[in-house]
Amino acid sequence: MQFVKDTFTQTLEIKQSKFIAYLTPYSDYSKTLNELKANHPKARHFVVAYRYLNEFEQTIEHSSDDGEPKGTSGKPSLMVLQGNELIDSAVIIVRYFGGTKLGTGGLVRAYGDAVNLVIESSELFEYKKRVLTKISFEYSDARLVDYECEKYSVDIESKEFGSSVLYELNASQEDMNLFLTQLHRVVKTLS
């Protein structure tokens, strides 16, 4: 499985209709959709599809035709996400109607092609299951821990400063293991 970390966009024009596809991380989906609706007030449709993993590692999927004929836009867009094994990702296609009707087959092709176009131009990353881990360490080791977090792609979710320093970390299982092995003398794992 793969995912995107940033938002990418591509435009497909068919018979004067514009299909502007945005591929974005699922975490940015709502914000991006609201921004696009504000920035494109004359657009006719905002077709969406997304896939993400919930806390039970189940794939949650959704698509919407947003006024296009049923099954001609959201579902084909979702099928392209599935076919490319994208997860934790959303696609939003902004459509400006060009005056010529494309028919159901034409719409299915147009939306599918727009999503494929934006995926081809995007930077995709391999999905790895992430784990949360709490660690504690001495103040004097803070710089080293921060450096190693950066080196091993470990995200610091929270920091707490008391008699010692507590971090809550988020990373793939593989990266977390490498990080903890590297710092086994410096940090104490709490969970």
C-alpha cells in the first residue's frame, strides 16, 4: 500500500470541461475540500473519494458523485485509488462544465483519467503500520533524542518535562525498533 504526504494537482480538459484533480492526505481532506469550494465558486461539481485505515486496521472507503449521474464519477475515482493501492489518501476532482455533455461512459473515463493523471505526478510513499511509544530520558540527552528522532523518521507527538523528559513517539514499527536499539542506553521505554 502507498500514501501521499502532500497535496498534488493535475488538470484534464475534455470537450471544454475541466477536471482539476487534487490528491491529498486523508488528514487534510476536509480542510482541502473547504478551501477548494471557496476558491472555485463557479465549479459545478466537487467529486470526492477516499480510503483510510481506522484504529482497528480496517479500510474505510467513501465516494460521492456530487450531482453527477449516479456511479459515473465518485465510484470510478475510488476504483482508481483501490487499483493503485492508495491508503490514508483522498482525491477531490473539481469540475467546470464546458457545455458539451460527455455521457455516462465519457464521465467514467474522464474522472478515472483525471485521478490516474494526478497519481502519476504524485510522490507516493510505502505505507507502514505506525505504533505509539512513550519514552523517558534525562534532560542532558534531549538534543541526541531529537536528532535520532529526525534520523529515524520518528514523530514526536507530545513532550512533557518533569523530573525527567517524557516523549510520546509515533513511527513505523521498523523505524521505532531501529530508533530504540540505537538509544537503548539513553531512553527508557514506558509503553
